[in-house]
Amino acid sequence: MSFGQGGPSWGPEESRTPDWAALADASAARNRRRKWLMIGGGALATAAVAAIVATAVITTNNGGSTASGKKASELPAPADLPSQSAAPQPSFSSVAPLPPPDPKDYISDARKDRAPVTVDAFFPGKRLNMGDRAYTKGATHRTGSCATTTQGALGQVLTSNGCDQVIRVTYRKDGVAVTVGLAVFGTEAEAKKAAEQASGGLASLSGSGVPTFCRGGSVCRRTANSYGRYAYFTVGGFTSGRNVTKADTAVFTAGNDLTDFTFRQIRHRGEVQASAAAAAPST
């Protein structure tokens, strides 16, 4: 079968049926020719662009004229680039932060020590646990007449140093009772002086299941200490009235436990007020 300008010619049998296989082969051949022509043209165009770019680069590197006709020295210099990354850097204040408040400052002067002074503020609850030792809380007492809470010369010592009030609490355990007295002053110096000058002692406080003890001349153990604007005293002995000796470790242990607890409560009072001051917004 042959093809002319007018279309396909038919086979000798004159059946007028096209030879479809021959037609498909001819169409595929035409498509292949067009594809190779497009690929060849693209390659030539790419080679031409590469030659132009290479020529421009070589000309510039030789110090001659550039593709625009100007000398390299006549072209504007590129903007200076930073030598390092321009990423933001952290900034720090040159002002040093204020140191945290000293808790002792808040229990050393009445002008700063503004928390309420009550029995429960210093001696809360009905029992006191110190390690494996449990003490039952007895009677409590609070008064502004400091001298009435003492025996012997201690009353005059408290009054002369400006005592404002005294809180007393008694604890008991296994036939031993201890009364702790917390004397409140205006300044640390007053409280310290009162503890150093202590003579006589604190009067024991009976009641609420504790009989009278450490009265009538019986020998008892007494202590005196101070911290901040507080002086604190203890008197401890047997509820039976028996005299205390150095071998009676139960009395010494109970007195030491009450002394340690009172000190911790005073210190904690300062810590709470200092923390509140540090958390308050500055003005």
C-alpha cells in the first residue's frame, strides 16, 4: 500500500478497507521524527546559553569590559555582608537583682514583724511530735503583765527591758511537764539582754490535766534563750513534785524539745514574712 497527497490508497482487492497496521506504523514514525527534532533544538539552545555565560565570566575575570560594555571597576561594589549571622542575641540587664530578704530581719524589730502574736501562731494543735516523742498540750495563757508570769527576779528583768507580753504553754509526757514562756519585745537587743540577765525563772502553768508542778521549793530545770525580738524560757520537772537530778534525762529531753520547737516557730515566722515580701510586686 502507498500513500499519496490525497490520502491512503487501497489494496488490489478494491475492498476499500484501510490497512490499519500500516497507518499506525506511519503515525509512530512521524512522532519519532518530531521528538528528535525537539530534543536536538533544545540541546543547541542550551549550548548557546552556556557559551554566552562562559564568555561573560571570562571577560570579567580578565579585567576587561563586561557584557554591558562597562569596565569591572566602574560597576557599583556589592553591599558589605556581615561576617557573622545576624541572628538576635540575648540581652542581659546590667542592674544586679536585689538579694532576697533576710528572714531574721522580720522577727528582729516590731516595725517589720507584723504577723499576729497569738498562742496558736506559735503553739498550734493539741499535740507536739518531736521525733518519736509525742507531748500532749495542756493549759495556755497570754498576758501583757509580763512580771506575773515569773518567779523571783525574772519579772523585773522582763519589765526593765520593755517586755510587751508573754505567752505560756504547758506540755506533758509520762509524768514530766514543761512550761515554755515566750516573751515579746520591741527589738532584738531588748530580748537578748533579757535572756542574758535572766534570774529566777518562769512560773509553771498547770491545768487542763496537768497538776501543779515546780512550785513550793521543788528542784526543776530552767532555761533561757532569745532569737530576734523574742526571749523564751522553760521550766520542767515531775508532776509528782519529785526533785530533778542530772540523771533525769526525760526532763532534759522534754525541755530541749520544747526549746528547739519554740526556736523553729520563731524562725518560721520570719521565713513566712520574708517570702511574702519577696513575692510582693515592687513599687
